[in-house]
Amino acid sequence: MKAAFIDRDGTILSNEDHLRREDDYSPTFNVFKGIRMLKNLGFLPVIITNQSGVARGYYGEDFVELIKNKMGRDLACEGVDTFAHYYCPHHPTVGLFPYKMQCTCRKPEAGMVYKAAKEFDINLQESIVIGDSTTDYGLAKNAEINFYLVATGTGKKFVREIEEEKNPLYCGYFDNLFTVAESIAASKK
């Protein structure tokens, strides 16, 4: 099985930093249609997200679950009934006990990817990472997975830096997740 490891804030949701209120939930353009396209291409959608707002005391893990469930309902409306969701509630230098800690799950570390790979028997060489930041790109490099940068969120700030690196894992810069899915679908024809 292959997976599309997808960042949450700035990629799926337009919120770039610490979504704190359910009313601020705002998906990016056609994101759930794009995830459906990826699923139809054989990718298991795996949402991976740093949620240091838990460590900082901005919200609890129950709020992270609430947003996951909201995304799940939106995905179900698009016909995507299977997806995985992993989050890291930690921060290495700030926060509340027991969340203030160095861990292997916080992106750019690849702990969430490796956990999903083990649980779902995912072939990482056939998988992809889609995100909007150098943290997501670092995750892709650490796990040795192809990376697609999106302009939603903070992607515009990092495109030059990432492109200048000329890393073969970098697959390009796209307007949003939907255009990533369209590009992958077109390459399969």
C-alpha cells in the first residue's frame, strides 16, 4: 500500500497556525476533492500534524480529535471513508507537563510516518508527502519520500529555498493539494 502523508494546518486547512476555535475551521480550495482523487489513485490519505498548541495549553487533545472528526465528515461527503490521522502534541522547549519534551513524532522527525507505515503496511518508496513548510519538507527528506510543496499556508515563503536545494525528492510547487492530485492523475494517463 502507498500513502499520501498530508499536513493539516496550511495544507488541508487554511489556518496556518494554531487553529483554536471550531468556528475558524476553513478547508483550502477543493482539498477534499483532491484527497478523493489521491485515494482513487491508490493512496491511503494519512493526515500528519504537529499540534504543539496542546503542549502550550491553547487547547486540549479533545479539540484535535474534534477537528479530525470534522475533517472525517467532510471527507465522507466526498466518498473518502478511510483515512488515518496522526498528531504530535509535544514541543521540545515550551509547554505543559507531560507535553514539553523532545520526541520522535514532531515533524520534521519521521516518527508519525514510521508509525503509520507499520500499522498499515505502507510502502514508503511509493508514498508522497504534501505540505506547505520546510518542516514538511524536512519530514519528507528524513523519511526519504517524494515531496510536493503547496502555496496554501506558508508555502510561498519557502519555494525558493526548497527549489535551490535541487533535492530529487522535491516534486514541485503547486497552488494547492487539488492541483497536486490533478498533476499526479495526469502523469498516470
